[in-house]
Amino acid sequence: MADDQARETDPEPGDPAAGPEVDAPEVPGDPVAAAVLERFPAVVHRESHGQPVVYVPRAAWRAVGAFLREEQQFTMLLDVCAVDHLLAPERVRVDGVAPERFEVVANLLSHPRNRRLRMICEIPAGDPSLDSLAPVFAGAVAPERETYDLFGIEFNGHPDLTRILMPDDWVGFPLRKDDAPGAVPVRFKGDPAPR
């Protein structure tokens, strides 16, 4: 009997004798995201606006970046930024990702493969730190400094983590939702009420 034919003893799908059906993990349609998930099982994949997004645990941040550069031909880090979700109750929830106050977002580009990929890492308010991508991508130096300067997220292993936009004696981080200037409601033309 050929291996591709059903055996007489194999139960049919949906047959109670087959036991409970288990949902197989969704395999991403994007080959790069699939390779990341294969190498790093704790990563969660999602599509957003036609672009693959991988949610990376803090402990694997730099390792995933190195994997993408060395084995997946992502030669350019376009930017690193952060999001403060302190005042975002209707925030998008992703299955398998524990939401934290901050997200660090890195956008990567592969010229040889003509692909983009977004990496996101959840950062808790109590320990706003993450490994730097600067040892992997030289282009991470300035945007990580900017993220540190405006959000207060520290990048471990960064070669020069100092303020880049604000004066050295500035107290606070201006893009945090709980920073004093950020707490002032702003009214725009046509806006019914301040938010």
C-alpha cells in the first residue's frame, strides 16, 4: 500500500474515534516571518497593513535582529521608535503577546529580497530597557538615542546612550504620556473636545 493512501485503521477526520482536533499553529505566508518563528518559537507573527510584523520577547530582541541581518539578508534598519500606551484603552490586542506600557518598534529592510519587516517588543514601565541593535545595525545608534531621550527607554550595550534632542539637564521624557507638558490638553480646530 502506498504511503499517500489512507490506511484502513486510520479514523476519518471528524470521526469521534480520531480524538479531539487540535488547531495547528498558523504558518505565516511570509517566508521571512516563517523563518523567524521556526528559529525563535516565542515570537508571535501578525500581518499589519500588508506588512509582516513579529512580536519579539525582550530576551531575544538582539538575537532576532542578528538572525535577520546574517541569515535573512535584512541589511538596513530604517528606524527605531517607541509608543507609550498609557492612555490607550482601545489598544489593539495580539493573541500571545502580553501588553505592556511601552512598545519599541524597529523597521527593517532587505534590499536583496525587496522585503520589509517590523519588529515590536513590549517594554514594562517598571524596567524600561532593551538590548541595543547598534552592535548589529550601525543605523540604530541615532534612533535609539532619540527613543531614549524622548521616552526614557534604555538600550543596553549602546555605544553612546546620551540625550540627542533635549538639553542635557532636561528633567523627564517629553513623549511619555505622563510627562508634565504631555498632560496639557490641546484643542484643535474642529475638534469637539480636548482628549
